[in-house]
Amino acid sequence: MPGVVMETTRSGAAVAPEQLRLFEFGLDLEVLRMERGALRARRWSENTRAAYASDWRGFAAWCDEAGKLALPATADTLGLHLVSMMRAGRLPATIGRRATAVASHHLVAGYASPLTADVREVLSGIGRKLGTAPRHAKAALSVEDLRLMLPACGDGARGARDRAVLLLGFASGLRRSELAGLDLADAGRRPEGLLLRISRSKTDQSGVGRALGVFRGHHRSTCPVRAFDAWVEERGEWAGPLFPRLTTPGDAVTHKRMSGDAVGVVVQSAARRAGLDPSKYGGHSLRAGCATAAAAAGASDLAIMARTGHKSLAMVGRYVRPASVFALDALAGVL
């Protein structure tokens, strides 16, 4: 810069006088910047960090093929990339996440975000053109289909674990990552049922946690507490993940945690054995089924939000699937 005399550190790197003054007090701005970037990244869940890392790799690969600079990228480059994703048939939600991931990667690296107002207008245009409703949402699991799937899980450790996954997942309304993230110590027995402690979730990255009660069922075959007790008897009382992986073959209990994706595998496998179409269902079917069944039973939106941990009525509305739209006739007796 004109009028500023640049000096160097011991490594020969040029630094401004401000940096040199901090060196005198044992401070290094670059170290502080790196720590700041790490703290920014900690606000994301592990799943979000993995998704953002994948998005960044996709963006960087596209830039390499297009002859564009990925870091730092210009707003024009990011906008063109998002349009290319739209033309490739990607969903608006996926495109929006890609834009956020690229912006976050720039900020963590110390660069200005290329997600400018112009690029946001491109995103809005993509949303208007394609629509923002999810196209391939899995069906909410009905109580009737759940009853078919439970006996189809079979016997032994795998059958006991899978029934507990299905019933606790349905009764709690937890996200699949929250269900898989439970430890045995997070489930306490109470006269009314089970008290679950959810230490961290998608909407609680600070780890404040929340408590959730799972009541005993009226029917032996669909009681989540009975399923929990049967699984723990097979699993053992050792400290660790409530739902660990099982060996294949042999179904021996390991001490490795089941993944969130594996919850979806359990749901689809049970559906297939019950003679249902497994492609209709996934890990989210348990959570959506809980909200849908609760709405059909007359539960209020606030009660459903307390169960599922949703922060907005709009999100609850997305999970309360069409099965409940005829639960109340607002024009009863009028027409």
C-alpha cells in the first residue's frame, strides 16, 4: 500500500504494522482468523458439515471443468453454477443448499461470500420456475402399516432391535439422526413410560437439549416401552449407543452406533418383509407418521411441535401429510 512500509516475519512473509504490533504481545492474527473460521463451522451439525463438504467438492469440480476459479469465486460463477444445477434436474432445496455451502466455505476461508443479492434473485427465480415442494417425499407411515411391519421383523437380536427402532421412532417423532444418536443412558424408565433426553439436534446445535416422554402403548404388540425393554434384554445394559450395528451374518451386537441412514434401511426392510412397497418409505416416514397420526387424533399443532421439536407451524404442516386433511370439516352443516 502507498505510504506503508511493509516488514516481514521470521518466515519472510510480508505483514502490516498492525500485525507486527500484535507480534510484540505474542498474538498472531492469522491464528485468530483460523480459530474464528473453526468456530463458525461448529454451528453446523455433523450431517450438515458432511453435506456442505460434498457440496463444495461438487462446486469445485464444476469450476475446474468450466475453467473458473472456485476460491475465491465471483457471484457470476456461482450464479452460472446454480443455473447449471437447475438444468441438470436438481431440486430447488439442493440448489439452495449448494449456494449456502459455497458461501460458508468462503467465509470460513476468510473471503467475501459470492452469494450476493443478484445470486439470491437467481435462486428465487429457480424456485418460482421449479416450485419448492419436495418431489420425492416418503410416505408417512400409517399405524395400520406399522402393525404389519412389526411381526415381519422376525426374531432374535435384529428383530428386537428393529421393532424398537420402529416403535420408538414412531412414538417419539424424532429425526432419524436423533434416534440413532441416543445412548442407553439417554433413556430413563418412568411409571408412565420412557423419559428420553435428546442432547443435540438439527435445531439445537448449542446442545441445550430437551426431554421427551414416550408413553406406554395400550396394545402389547405396539407398545414402544415393551419393545425397548425387549431390545435392551437382547442388547445388554452396557454403556453406549442405544441402537448399535449388528454383524452380518450372525446378528451379533457390536458397540458401533447405527447411522441415521440405517434407520431408513430398517424401515424399508420391514416394509419389504411385510409385503409393502419399500420405495414408499424411509427414515422420515416414522417422524411424518407420528405427526400425521397425532393430527388425525385431534392433537393441537403446539402438542405436535412439542413432540417433534419443530420450531414453526409451517414445518409441522409439511409433515402432517394428506391423511389428516379430512380430520375436521370447517363447513360442517353449512353445505
